Amino acid sequence: MTLDLRGLTPAPVTPFTPEGEVDHASLAALGSWLAGTDGVRGLVCLGHAGEGTFLTAEEQTAVVRTLVEAADGRVPIIAGITGEGTRVAALEARRAVEAGAAAGLLYPSHGWLRFGYQPGAPQDRYRAVHEESGLPLILFQYPDATKATYDLETQLEISAQPGVFATKNGVRNMRRWDTEIPVLRAERPDLQILTCHDEYLLHTMFDVDGALVGYGGIAPEPLVRLIEAGRARDYALAREIHDSLLPLTKAVYHRGSHMEGTVALKIALELRGVLPGAAVRSPLLPLADSARGEIESALKHAGLI
């Protein structure tokens, strides 16, 4: 049975204790809160926002189990599959299935970011991971600025393969978005198209079935309303919600490094009273003291605290 992610799919952070261990009690509380929010369709763990590549294989499996238990059948848990080699990724996906994951978000092999990929290699990666694990997969389109972005032909071929039911598109090139999304719609009408443009949600919200974003982990309520406004083609309402969120968008995502957004997400969750702290794992570092005040002010502007 195909998962229905038409709506908001947050990518929650992974809380850590002050000693640097995964804080499963806080993770369960976060997962239960998000799973109980109207309009949330699933949760994606172990991605960028979840510091998934900073966890051991055992920790990754334990995170999936904790969220599956916390969600208690209300929404599916989707595991980020980030292993560099295809065989490594396939085994990671199999462990995720055993832990209760309902689907996988398959990342490109990260060497491709710098060096590119051979023609056919992405298609083979999706085929092998699905065959090994049986896990339904989400096609992850990386930014156009990287060499791991897939051209339109590659996206069409991957999305035609068994097990691929959705695409998380973060191309971050609006010329490509405007030309490629209509083709994906026409050629793959059953493919669920999800934006992951946390920092430009308004500009992609009218072309998609939903959003798969780390942002959803701190602001699920307004993002659900934004998705609904996009579906209704209500630009005025969508713009109003976007503008209420813009200071928060800046405070979280318009920083020196996009990875700093993960740290900011944790600070926001602490300020909202969802997490007890904002500890991160190396190579992430704490933000400057001034960031907390910026995030607090932005949360107030958005009516979230």
C-alpha cells in the first residue's frame, strides 16, 4: 500500500543529552507531539536535520524504533538512508525496516556532491536498495549547485522504478523547478511531489502535494495552514502566513551555513518547551549567544510562543 504524504511531513531533530547521547525520552516526546498535530502525514528521521550521518548504525536503528513507538500508528516513520556505498545503504535500509520504518528517503552517495556520478548509477542505487529491503522509497532531488542533482531524465527513470512513490525536491533553481515539475506531473501522475525548500516555501507551495521539511519540526501548525492555502490557490493567505514566518525563516535558515539550521531548530524547540535542551553532536557547534534572542523574537512574531 502506497503511503500518502500529501500534507506536511516534518523531519524532526535528534535530541541529545548534555553528555552527547541520544535522548530517547525527549525524542519520543517530540515524535508524539508532531504525530498528534493535525495535517502531519509522516515523520522523516536520520536526515540532515536529524544529524543522521553523525549516528552509529545502532543509534540509527534505535532512533527509528523510538519514533515508531511514539507515533503509535498515527503516522508512518520514514528513515533517511544515507550510506555512501549502495550495498551499505541497502543494509541500512534493511535495518530500518526491521526497526519499523514504513519508507525510506534515499540520499545520493555523498561523493557525488563533489565529483558527480556515472550515468545510470542513481537508478542502480534506488533499484538495489529497494530490492534488498523492500522499503518504499522517496527520490531525493539535491540542489542544482551540487553535482549530486539529477537531471530530468534521471528523475523520470528513477520515479518509474518499483518502490519509488514520491520525490522530495530541493533543486533550489526556480528555472529548473518551473520546467521540470510540470513534466514530472504529466509523466508520473501518481508520484507525490514534496517540496523541501525550507527557505522559500511560498514560491514552491502552489506546485506540490506537500512539504517534507525540517522546518515542520518547529512550526507544524502554520506550515499545515500554508500547504492548505497553496492547495486552495489562496495566494493572499499563503503570503500572510509566509510573512509571519519570515523572521523565523531568517533566524533558522539564513545563516552562514545551512547546517547551522539544525542547531537553530533545536534552540527553537527548547524555546517552545518541546525539548529540554539544544545539544548537538560534532561537527556541529553551538550558535553564538545572540542567536537565541533572534529565534525567540521570531517565534513570538509567528505566534508560536
